[in-house]
Amino acid sequence: MKSLGILGSTGSIGKQTLEIVKNLKNQFSVKYLLANSNDLELLQQIKLFKPKIVCLVDSENHKRLKESINDKSIELLSGIEGLEMAARTKVDICVNAISGYHGLMATIFAAEESIDIALANKESLVMAGSYIRKILKKNGSKIFPVDSEHSAIWQCLRGEKIEDIKNIILTGSGGPFRTFKKSEFKNITKAMALNHPNWEMGKKITIDSSTMMNKGLEVIETKWLFDVSNDQIKIIVHPESVIHSMVEFKDCSIKAQLGVPDMKIPIQYALTYPSHIENGINPSLNFQKYNSLNFQDPDLEKFKCIKLAYEAMRSAESYCTVMNVANDETVYAFLSDKVSYIDIPNIIEKAMERHDPINSLDLEKIKMLIDWTKNFIKGEIS
């Protein structure tokens, strides 16, 4: 039985992870659960999965949670200190589904303790890929990707040699605005952007998918996860979301991983690797449903965020950090009705252009870049 810790247990990935745990009886024990502020959801999870350690980062709701827990044997933590204690707790797999800087720090804490990480947090490798790689190598920790695209690549590369790779091909649906004209983008509303055609996800990642920044971030993650060069990573738009990614080898043969667009499948593989286990809830792909599978190049004029991501990856390390934070802050501003949809890539680009580039990032420099970018974006949207 594998022991699990789940960081971000009340979010979309966290809840789907627990659904898998519930269905794969006697495969996993949940050692700890961590949530940001949703104490009511967390309380229900505690009753069902009986963790030994619980952390609610938000101190305001912590008191209410403490009063609601009858089992006094549970160790109850709070704040950033609690997050660190949880992430450093020895488990077989730490599922990191926390976004932002806290998610980055959680990856670092777990890696420093030689804990294997099922990573759903993009920020870790986008903001600090080189730095994280050094910690992983030093401590012998491994990352198991949770993103469907990276899980697909991971599966395609099993038994293969990295030096045999010609290209890695990331697929993306193109989002809800794939067929929109560029002139129509100014009319895009929040409700429209939150209506993804294929995937059910949290609000932030749904917006990222609509701008295709999500694909840009995945390009950068791919570089660090699979140790390939910038020019080996390609994007292809695939509206049906059936092929989750592909690997082309030097002999021009191609491996692809297919499945229905359901996040529970890559989440489960990260937990059960190297095994594929039937759990009774993952749906099968019905080939008869699809008369054809379609592919096209992404339109970089409409989806400027992809171009920004490639530019960041090919530049000094700080560009990726600034781009990621600027995207986070600008998307949250859009969700709060403070900026328009077409403002998102323009504000991100401005932050990238205005910052002082830095190479060889360490944690202190990363924190400085995060603070600078947040202040810059605040000034742009005020």
C-alpha cells in the first residue's frame, strides 16, 4: 500500500485524486491533506480518508476546522509553516496540486526530503526549472507528471532513449476560440472564456487554455521534464483532444498516447506507475464516435501567449519566471473584471520587456522576480 500526501486536496486535481483513491481500495493510504481555505470540504475529506496530518493554510478558517474535528489524534497545522511541515512529511508520493509560489515551495520542500512528486503544479518547472532539476538530482527525488500531455509523453518514452528523440509534439484543443477571427477577440467575455469545449478544470487553467498560455507553459515544462532542446518541442492543435501528445523519433516513427479527455486517467498513472490499473470509473475511448481526427498549426497571431512562452524559454531564465507570474496576476485580474481578455497577453509582454534579465536563478532571485512582477502588474491594472 502506497502512502500519499495531497497538497491542494479541495481543488479540482485534489478532489479527482481522492476519487481515484476511494475507488482503488487498499492501494493507497492518505497520510496528509492540505487545503488553502475550504475548511468545510476539507472536513468531509478528513472524515472519509482519515489522514494523520491536516493543514489548512488560511488562519481565519483554521479555528472553525479545529473546533469541528473530533479526532484528537489528528495533527492539525496551519499557515506557510504548516505547508512546509506537510510537504516534508515522508510519504511514497506527494501530490502537488497547489498553484503559485506556494506550489513551487512545496515542490522544493518535498524534493529536499527525497520524496517522489506527482506534479500538477506548472509553476515549479516554469519559474524554476533549472533550480528544481538540481534539487531533484541532489536528493534522488523523481517527478511523475500529472498533466495529460506530459503523462502522454512520459508513457511514449518508456523503454526509449532520450538521444533517439527527434521531436516532442504537444497537442492542444485550441480552446473555445480556435475558430474565432482575431477581430472577434475584443468581444470575448469571462463566461465565454470559462466554457472549455473538452475539459473540466479549475477557472485559472481554463482561462489559460483559452489563451493557449497553458500550452506555452507546457512547452517550458517539457524542456525540464524530458531534457530536450527548445527546438525539439512542437505544438499542434487537435480539436478532439483524443491524442494527448506524441513523440517523433529520429527514424521518423511516431508514438502517440490516446484516451478520452479525463484528468483522472493521467492522475491515476502518476499514482500507480508503472502499472495501469482498472478502477471502474475511468471511461474508455469509443473510436466509433470519431469519423476523423483533425490537426492544424496554432495561429500565433491570435494566440500570442504561445509566442511569448517560446521567447521566454529561449531567453534568460528570469523571462519564464516573470512571464508565469505576470500571467497568473493578469488572469486573476481578468476573472475579477479588472482587465479585458485582449489585455492579458499585452500586459504579460510588457512585464517581460520591462524586467532586468537574470540567469542562474536561485530561490532568493526567484522571490525577488515574483515580488517585482506582482508590483508591476498591480501598477498596470490599477
